[in-house]
Amino acid sequence: MEAGTAFRVVGVVTVNTHIPIPIFKKSKTTAFQSRFFTCSSPSPSSTSYRGPKPKRDFLADWVSQNDDVVRTLPIYVGSASLFAVLFNRAISGIAPVADAGSSQSRADLLTLGLAVTNILAGLVWLSIRPKSIAVVNPQGVQCRRLCTALPHVALTELLWVWESLSDITCCRSLVIVYESSCVLQIGFAAESSSGDGEAVSVDINKLIQGSVYQGVMKSGAQSYLANLSLYPGKSELSFLPSNTQAVILQPLGDKGIAIIGGDTIRGFTTSDQAWITFIGDKLDSTLAKHCNKS
Amino acid sequence: MNCLSSICFKPCVPSKVLYPRTSSTKFTTMVRASLQDPQPPNTSQQQQLNLSVLRFTLGIPGFDESYLPRWIGYGFGSLLLLNHFLGSDSATVTPAQLSTEVLGMSLASFSIVLPYLGKFLKGAQPVDRTTLPDGTQQIFVMSTDIVDGLKEDLAWASYILLRNSNAIAALIFIQGDICARGYWNTTDDSSTEILLGFFKKKVENARLYDLKDTLYFPQDADSDFQDLVPKGTSSLLVQPVLQASIDNATGLQKPVGFILLSSTLRYAFSIKDRAWIAAVANKLRACV
């Protein structure tokens, strides 16, 4: 789980949007916050909640906003202290022998030990810094295709899945196939070769007979292709933009599959994978109920 | 509803792909007009020194090495004080020694604070594990007169929230209907009616009916909300469920309920966790 900031709402006013959220792109962050973290009009008397309000955690906010500085801070502090101790010994005329025979030397040794501890802590923090990977804008066209035969409840749930994934994760394309029909194709898709700006349709027969689908259905487990360009079966997903970076293949029971394309290599976190797994189960339940009825 | 079978997933990605030696974002000389961002130069590779060799574990169960600077700060700080008062007469303490001791105590204080700062860095793993507070019972209770669709969604939502976050207790309130799940301070063998009355009273006392803004208390939540959350709660998140008001020309959203999650961990809900919890709230509002 990623480290997070201490998110606060001060009073009952708007959500504090000027705290940068490092996980998401700025455009997604703004859209997401306007949708999910709904802001009420700034009117303290409009709510009946009178309980305690969260306090702003300035230190946590500052650390999150200055991640690089904080990571190297112990190194600079430790190094400066180390030189300060040696300089202090030099200008005080003390013999340059660090034995424990005198009180001064003992104090110097302890301080040197603390300085080294800080330097090592800073180096460990540098080692756990996540590697930043560039976002690659999908090369394709936007599309929004839904199976209109489904009832409103199912369509609402499908669109909720798309909104959640596109706002919270690096998902830019979503295709859901259930009972040999494409019930949803939304987001970015590859442009058709006719050049009329239309998206490539999902060839259901080709997809179902391909190794990608067969492998996921056989295992019954989610499959995460963290770097799609290295995967040989990429050609079976030709309806996705050609430069899709990562793909999650989530089986929906044994009757369908959700194909989630992302714009960042290794962009889906472990947390995202877990959430997508449970969402897949929910979708399977909903579609099984409503596909049988329709 | 039991639509949740056993969950397992495995990424079918070879390990060398996850940790490439060379930049996997290098492209060949294929020329095409695209929206791809230009790849960064190889300076990022040069800056990626292999510092992971410095990470270690003492192998002591239950001891987290990220807290080592704190313990060293306490230990060495104590030794410095001991050295000052017992190591020499106060009259013979030189200014040089005083300078060193002041510097040493400052470093000790900084070392003690270091693990706290490290918690908020990107990539930091949670140190503590979720513990179950004493005197709690695991329950799952729902209002009896809920429509089937909402009942399924509440059951799914409460399950997924407890499973995918550090929460130990969940309370969902939607237009008078209650769903409580997880570990709560309830007595053994309480009937459904008693439990529903228990939670209804909690909600009334907390006056969370018209909550429109998300409340997140990352620590010491049980001191402020003794009657609302299980004992031992550190983090508390209350996510309102808002419904777009069609009649209102200004588009203000009307609160129809909330999701309440509590955890024994401090800073239990990261930004991404809160985003997903808000997404679940949006799912529930569609059922209203």
C-alpha cells in the first residue's frame, strides 16, 4: 500500500484540492475529486453534523509534497553532523584519537554513531523510492459502446465500473465480454483501418478462440500483463490502442472477461488488482442475473 | 448473497519484466506520428544506485527495522546524558564537550522522529499490522426491510470494504437502512433487533445523517468518538453517500447516507484506499 497523506477536510467547506496527490494524473485528480469528493456549498449551517472535525496534519502534508527533499534530509543532517564533530575536535585542540578514555571522546563517538545512523536511514529511504514511469497517451479514438439490450441496472453498474477504474487507476480502455457478446467497449480503442474515426470492434470469435481468453478462463484467475509490449499474445487484443502499456484480464465467472487497458507500465497496483477482482465478481453476478432475463 | 467465491490471482509476468535491467521504455527506430510522450534520457538509470543492499533485517519476529533509528536515538541519547552527568564532574565539562552533547541530543531527537516522517513517503510499507481490539464480536447485521438489489449491494460493499482495506468494522447507513459488519463492541447472542437498535442509536447520537463532506481521522479516533466506534479504534473514515438532486437547479447533491470504516491502525486509509471507498459510495447511491 502506498504511503498516503493525511487527508483532511477543514470544517465543512470544500475539499482541500491543492494537496498534490502523487498517484494520479492531475486531470484525473481534478475530475475524480469533483465527482467523488463532492463539495458542498460553503455554508456551515447547512449540515446537522456538529461533531469533531479533522485537524490539518501539516507535517504529513509537507512530507508528501516534498518527498525528494525529505528522503535526502537524513543524509545531509548526518553528514553535516559528522563534519561538525570532527571540526569541533579540531578547533578545540583535542588530540585526534577517538578512544573512550575521556568524556569528550565518548560524547563524540556517540554523536558519530547517531550521524552514521541518520546517513544510513537516508540511504535506505532512497532505496525504497518508487521508480517513476512515464504515462503513455493511448493512440486511438474514444468510443462508448454499450449493449442496449441490458436493463438500466446493469448498464448503470457497467458505467460505474468504467468511471471508477478510469478515475482511480491508470485504466484508459475497458472491454467487457459476457456470454459471447461484447456488452461494453469504452474509453480508448484502436482506430479502424478505414480511417473514418471509428473504433475497431471487438471480434468476439477471434478473442474467445485466442490463447489470451482461453488461458484466463482455464485458470479462472486474474491475469496482469504489466508490460504488454513484451507479451506475444498482444495481437489478440487488437481492439485496444496499439501502445497500451499494461492490461489486466479479469474473468467474470466462467462466462465472460473484462479487459482493462492502462497507460503506464506496471501502472496497476496490488490494491487495484484486488479491487478489480472483487468488482469482477460483482459484475459476474449482475450480468448473470440480467443476461438470463433479457 | 454469496457471489464471492475464493479469490486468487497471479500475474503471468516473468520476473525479469518486473525488474528490468535496462529501461523497458526504450523504443526502436520505428517512425510514426503518435501521441507518445518522448522517452526520458538514460539519466534516470544512472541515478538508480543499487542501495537496496543497505536494507537488512535482524530476524527478530515482531520487530520492524524501520524503527531502528528511533531505538538508537533513545539509546544513544540516554548514554549521552549518562556521560554528561556521570562521566565527568560538571565543573570540568568543556565548551567543546557541551557542543558535542547538544549536537548529539539534537541528532538523537531527529532519529526518534525519523520513522514517523518515513511513514508519509511514497512507497513506504505499513509497519503495523491490524489488530483486533479486545471485547469485540464479529457481526453481520442488516435492516430487514431492504429491497433485494440494495441488500445485495450492501452485503457486497461491506465485504469488499473490510477485505480490501485496513478496516475492522464497517457501518453503512442508506436512507434509514443499516448494514453493520466486522468487529464491534456488542454483547454475545444479541438478536438482530437489538443490534439494529444499537447501531441506530449510534447514528442518531453522532448526527451523521446530513453529512456532506468526507471525514477522516487518522489517529486517536476513539477518543473523539467513544460511542460511535469500537474501542481501540485509531483511524476513522466517514464517507458520505450523496445523490444528485434533480430538482435542485444548482446541482447540489443531497446526502442519503454514509459509509463508516474504523481501523485499529493509525493512518490506515491511504489516498488510493479513500478513492476506492468513495467509488463504493457512488455505487451505493445508484441503488437509492
